[in-house]
Amino acid sequence: MRRILYRSLFFCLLVLLAAGAFVGWRAFGIYQTAYGGFQHLRHLLESGETVEGAPAEDVLSDSYLLSLFGGNPELVERLKAVVDLGMAADENLKLGSVSAMMVTYQKDADGAVSDAAIYAIGGFPDPKSSRIGFHSTGYFEQELDPTLWLTGNAIMNLLGRDIIVFCEQDKVEQHMSLLYDLLQGGILSLAQRVASSPLHYALVFPDPKEIAPPNLRNHLQTLLFRGEMSADHGQSEVIMVSPSIRSARQTYVIFQDMATLARIAFHDHFGGYIKDMPWGPMNDNWWAVEYVKLIDSIRVVHDQILVTARVEYDRPQNNAILKTIERAGRDLAMQKAYSIVGDLPWEFVYREIGNPSGGYWSPQHRWGAEWPLGEEGIPTPGSMAAAAERQRLREAAQELKRLQQEMPDAASSDLPS
């Protein structure tokens, strides 16, 4: 009996040691992923390097577009048409390089593709172009810790100096106005476009190895983000292509580690949780709470050489994403104002008269999860239905209160005198 007890205790001890070793190994792997990635981006930023990307002639070719969007022949034909139109206007664009490519389109009432456009980011023959990046005293530098701020700043600096838009001839003014508004820190034009019709998008990194962390560089061949955003819903998908099944398995593990790190950052660093206070629950960092929910709902699948991550989200999470884009644009606008006047503080240049935010946010900006899509911004079917439901509940509560007040009066009148 005693021997059985000793064996059981020994077995339990082995299980605990194995579990502790596994947890320690996973924690060390997460630390290595974070440290290696941030140090790599820090080196690229401090050395002033810009990723070379892939030749524009290859990335914008018919065969490459077909390999990415072959499942939607109508979209491929639309993209070919806008690329041919742009190349005909300036053949020198073929001599440039593309580090990232954003494809956007919408669908009409019949489901046909409309307003297809390509935003190519990289380096093109234009001596007047200048590098973009977050301002050194802007929102991201103040709000994020140095390593996370360097990540965003490095990405903005590394992707290149130019943004070339390929679109239909009658949509040129609309797309340029949208791009200018985003680079100035405005988000309402994009929100209005999303509210009018679901916006489909795809972000492609033709050669992501130069910006990938060291432990992921040799395992990642192509990186593709695609999804759809509507007024009240959204869905996104990340597709990572690896050269082999073994590399894909490593990519799967590293991606999960990065998702864990992102959740820790939003939950602990930014306070992404609802706090229990003496006066009740407090959700002061609502956007961080939404990002934590978003990360928790990610589903990652490993299939052969592909690693796919999918997520669906609602209107508050749409607003969190849109406001993140808005914050990046405000920082870029501050940097532009700062570079124009040299050493003067940006407030003297960029401050808008009568701006309630004091100059950083746009005058239209509102705090909370109901802007830019919602009751305080652009009404959506979901926000209007929620407002109608709240109004119905208020009226029902008032009616119940009125009936409760009438009942004692009726009872007192029935008493004998």
C-alpha cells in the first residue's frame, strides 16, 4: 500500500514538473517573440532603413493579381483595368517598388463589384516625396510605451515614401479626397463610405520578410489581410503562406504568441477591462476593452502551408478600429505641420480655432463607442434599432410607474367613509 502511495506521489510530481516546464517554455517563447520583434524594428528605425519591397511591375501584373484574387474574376478584371489606366498615364510607375498594397471595392445592389481601387505603398520615381511617420511628440509616443510606439513608427517609416492610387477615372477625386482626409487625421469620410455600403478590402505584403521578426522571417512567404466592414458588422481574415508544412507549424505557434502578447498589452497596459468601482462598473478605456474582446474571438487554423486567422466583430469594435486609424492620421498630420515650421511646437501650427479638443483631435471627434458609427456620429441600422428599443423601454417604465401611482389612489377611494 505504501509503495502504491509513493508511486502515485512520484507520478504526480512528474506531471507537475512537466506542466511547469511546458508553461515556462511557452512563456520564454512569448518573451523571445516580443523581444526579437521589437529589437528588429528598433534597429530598422534607428538605422533609417526602408524595405525594398517587390518590383511594381511584378506586384501589379495580371498574373499576380490573378493569384491573389482568382476566386473573384470580376474583381480581377476591374483591377487590371485600373492598373492599365494608371500605367498608361505614367509608365515610370513600373520602375518603382511596392512594399504593401491595399485593394478596396464595394458591391452594388445586384452584387456586382464597383469602385475597385489599389493603394500601392512603396517607392516610386518622385524626387519630391518624403518619408512619413508618427510625430515624436504625438499621441502614440505619449500613450504607448517606447517599444510599442517604435513598432508603429517603424512600420510607417519602413513601408516607403509614396502612396499611388489606381482607380476608375470618375472616382479619382473621391479617392484622393478620402486619402487626404485620412492623412490629415479625419475619419468621417471613411465611416460614411462604410455606412453607405459594406467596404471590402485586402492588404497584401508581397515580401514581408524584411519587416517580420527574426524568428518568423524564414517561415513567412506571403502575408495577406482581407475582410469586410459594414455599418454594424465586420469580419477579417489573415492568411500567412509558408514555404513548408514545418514552417507553417512554426508560424502558427508564433502567431498565437503574438496574439497573447497583444491581449496582455491591451488588458494590462491600457486597462482593457471593466473596473468594479464603489459607484458601479466603469469602462473608461472602452476601446481597449473592445480590442481584448476582438483578440479573444480570433480563431487560428493551420492547414498544410497555410495559417489562417479569422475574426468577426460588431459596431463598437468597428469604431475602435476606425479611431485607431484616426489617431495615426492625426500624428502624421502633426509631423507634417512640425516639418513645415521647423522647431516651433506643433500646437502653434496645427491648432484649429474653436476646436474643443485643444488641437489634437478633429472638431468632429467624439469620445466613446458611438462615434463615428452610431448615435453620436453616422446613424446605422443597428444604432437606430438600439435607440428605438431604449425609447420603448423608457416609455414602458414610465407607464408602469404611472399605473403604480394610480393603484394606491384607487384603493384609498374604495375605503368606507
